Amino acid sequence: MKIDWAALGSVFGVSLIVTVALVGLFTLGIVGLSKRESASAQGNTATLAVTGAYACFAACAAAVAYGIYLIVA
């Protein structure tokens, strides 16, 4: 059995980058929702922050769905 170390390293690198990107995207969504909480405490609205948060969560869900698709297909 021969291991293709270059391919293994490539898969590791891509998975690491995608994981960090998803965590960052999810964190941006959480920050957007926290802006809504602080804005509502001050009596303001944070429509842009909430829309951005929902977009971040939707992008996370799409990335997870695409990953599941890649595994199943």
C-alpha cells in the first residue's frame, strides 16, 4: 500500500481552511445578532446587522449541505 502524501496534505489543508472559514462566518452571524440585542436595548433597530447575520447563517447552512452532498454523492 502506498500513501499519496501530497493528496493527503491537500485534503487536510482544504478542510482546515474551510473549517476556519465556517467558524468565522458563524461568528459574524452571532455578532450580528448581538448587535440587534444592543440596538433594541437602546430603542433602535439593527436591520442591516440582522440581515447580515441571517445571510451568514444561510451561507453556513449551504456550506454544510454542500459538504453532505459531496460525501453522499
